[in-house]
Amino acid sequence: MRSAKLSRRSFLKLSAMLPWAVRAGASNPIPVGLELYSVRDELKRDPEGTVRAVARMGYECVEFYAPYFEWTENQAKQMKKRMDDLGLRCYSTHNESAFLGPDKINRARDLNLILGCKYVVMASAEPAPERGGWVAIADSLNFAAERLEASGLRAGYHNHELEFTPLNGVRPMQILAKNTKPSVMLQLDVGTCLHAGADPVAWIRANPGRIRSLHCKDWSPDKSKGYTVLFGEGARSGVLPGGAGRQPLLRTRDGASMPGGVPAETCGVKCLERRGEAAGFSRNVPARVLRPRGGNESPGSTSGCGPYRCTPPAW
């Protein structure tokens, strides 16, 4: 995998590679969503009120994380009704690894079906620090995939830095991709991928059709800032695709604050669009390069490889 120093040409190549850029019309922008871990304190205090506030910011979809698993089915139905009233969708949830295991997979399935989800994503894992540990995680994802697919759901995995940090010369994400069914979605966190020194463009090219959503996390190599930089103020450029693909663009924050103490997560879609428009971006085009003051954020999600196939780079 190449280093994280990505050129504008590299991102333009990614734009051409993305499946919706091949087949999409320009009149149907991809919905922008928020990973609700970004507003975890508010969500804990007032789940419905937080979802309502997120919708008012202009977000069109949300991603719930582990605490949703404690809801009763009636609470999940009430949340689904609230989302329907607000015009929000939940395409995926983030889950502890145990939620995809044999003891809890049925409950995860039932709650995700109620919420109208497509993907049940393992948010992280702590395997034994060797190749066999990651193969065991792959086996657990395959188990979950088999149990979920009969209900129309798919299993997924979300990376952090660990998965892109080489282990005896091989990145654990490569082990997971190689040893899981093609139906297992590999949700790419762009910021942690870059932080680990990996190339998200090369990764997507090597796994067409499997990176079905991206977490749009900005990151700065300045150790005093790290993941606390605001949208567009990180270290790299990114592709912010639009078009007919209706998969969500999930924005996630790790607790940064805007001037005056305003939480960064309160920066809604209009704020993001203004930053993007300053860089010549519109969500209503199939794919454009977003270059906001050197930002690394790479929002987007792939919705399957469609008619496009690419030749993976040599690893």
C-alpha cells in the first residue's frame, strides 16, 4: 500500500473509479449523515431530542452505536417512527463484536430490522496480536453474515488505525478482506487509515464493491490537533462524491470544539456545504475533488462496483 501522501491526481482517479460516477445522474445528491457517537453525551441524555436536533441541522441519515442495543423493541419502534417523521434514515449501526456472536446476533438482527438498517457493523475488535487472531475475527464476520443475510441484512467491519498498521508486513485489513465473504462490507474510516500511513484510494481500488460507506473524519499530523481539527482543516485532500447513489456519507467527530465552545458536531450540513462550495464542490455532481485548505477529509461511500472493475495495485 502506498503512503498517505495523496495527490490530486490520485483522488481524481478515485472519482473515476467510484461506481456511481459511472452510472449516476447529477440530480439526486447522496444523503449526508452523522455517526451519533459524535453526539454521544446528548444522545445518552435525550435520544429522540438529539435525533430531532441532528435532522434540524440538515443531516439526512444517522448511524446509531452500541447503546442502541439496550433498547427494547418498543423503544426501537418509537425511534423508527421519530426518524420517519423527520425524514431520516439509519442505514447502519455500530456494534460491539459480541453483538455479532451466536448469543446476541438474533437481537442485533431484530433491532436493525426495526430501525430499517442495511448493515450491522462490527465497530472494533481486539484479537490476539497475530495473524490467527485476525482470521478468527474474519470467521466471526462470516458467521454473522450467514445469519443476517436471510433477513436482508449484511455484516460489516469498521477500521481504526490498528487495522491498517502492518503486522509482520501485512495490514490486518488485508487479512480481513481476504478471509471474509465478499458480502461483508468494509466500512472505511478515512482519518484513521491516513493516520496509520495507508492510502485510502489504493484500498478502495483493491476492494471494489466492498467499501460501501466511509466515515468522514478529518485528521492532522500536528500532534496537538490530531482528530480534533474541524472539517476541512486537516492534512489531506479528499473526494466528496454526489450523484444518484443513495448510500450515506457519514460524518464523525472525536470531540473537537469550535470557537466559543460550540461543539463541532453542531456544524450542520449547510456549514459543510459552505466549506465545500468554497473549494468548488457541489453534492449534485457525480464526483468532485474537495480541497478545503489542505483538508484530508474524504467523505463518501461506495454502493457496489456495478459495471466498473479496476485492477488492484500490487501490495
